[in-house]
Amino acid sequence: MRPTLFLVLLSLACNRGPEPSEAPPEPSPEPSTAAEAPANPHAEGNPHAAGDPHAGVDMGRPAGPPAVDPAAPALAGVRWRTHEPLTWRQPSSAMRNAEYFVAGDAGEAVLTVFHFPGMGGSVQDNVARWVGQFQAEGGGPAPSDVQTRNVAGLDVTTIDVTGTFASGMMGGPSTPQSNQRLLGAIVSGPSGPIFFKLVGPASTVDGAKAAFDDLVASFEAG
């Protein structure tokens, strides 16, 4: 080969870019899929919790049929009686063992009844939570009346609070609702506390207070 031709070929070889790799690219690792945890009935977004704005407790019971017979209401070892304007209806949430409503010109009030065996927090925790869902109309804590008494051998804590209601729970009112009232009763029954919570427009709840007081007075073990 002539020296000139050899130098030309050598120059071309030196100016070539890097050879492409023949090895196929490494496949991207598959994203790891964590095992799905069982649905938490108390987690946000769970249809069974649905942020029941009238519950206000930490734990719920598994979905199932209501545990209360409207003709002879009893739950967790406690019986009670109701009369108008408290009207029974099928519970709208799996968290509720029983549900009553009160019709009124200002809007409907709802009485929910629920029991969480071995769960739900202390009576004091729930009283604080319920009262904390209200604010005074001008701001700040709403005035409340909390009392404890014995009814037929059962310890009963009653709660009465009026003001602006904001449940603070998913599924509750999207905006605070003014001029609302809550009447509550927590009965320390043989199988744990049973919660009774009536919430709605103050004028509607006012009209049901006598019936609510009679319900509380009717508590008895059995």
C-alpha cells in the first residue's frame, strides 16, 4: 500500500465516533406493588365511614344490619322508649345502629344511636369531641351544659350545646352551619357505652327536647 493512501485511511479511522453498543438496554425494573392493606372502616374515603357527621367517635362497627328493633329498641344491654316527634327510620350509615329524625320548618334534625364494642374512646373524649364541633356564633368555644346522673342504675352523661356546627369529618357539612343545637346522651351500659346524638337546626331540636329528655329517662338495663 502506498504511504499516502495509508495515511488517508488512518486519518478516517481516527475521526469516527464511538461504536454503538450491540447489547440491548437493560430493562427498567418493574415498580414494586405493595400489598393492599385491608380497608379501614374508619379511614377517610371509606364508604362505610363516609365521615358520619353525627357520629363523632373514633371507631366504627363493621357493615351489617341495624342491631335495633324499632318496635322494642335495645342495644348492648340497654333498653329505651321514644315518641313523636322522634321518628324511626332505616339507618343511612353502617356506623349507626339506629336512626331517628325530627322534621322542622328550619330543616331536619337527626338522632343517631351507635355502640362500638371495646372501642370508641372514653366518655370524656367523646364529650370533648362533640362540644368541640361547635363554636359560639361570635367565635370561640360554644357554651355547653354537660351533666352526669344515674338513670335506673345506669350512669348517663348528657350534653347540650348550641352554636355554629362544623363536624370536622369527611362527609359532614362543607361549610359551618350556624344556629345549630346538639342534645347528646352517653349511657354506660353493661357492654360499654351507647351513644345518642341529636343534631340539627336549633329550632327543630328545641321542639324535640321534651321527647329526647323522655328517651333518656326511659333508659334501663336489659
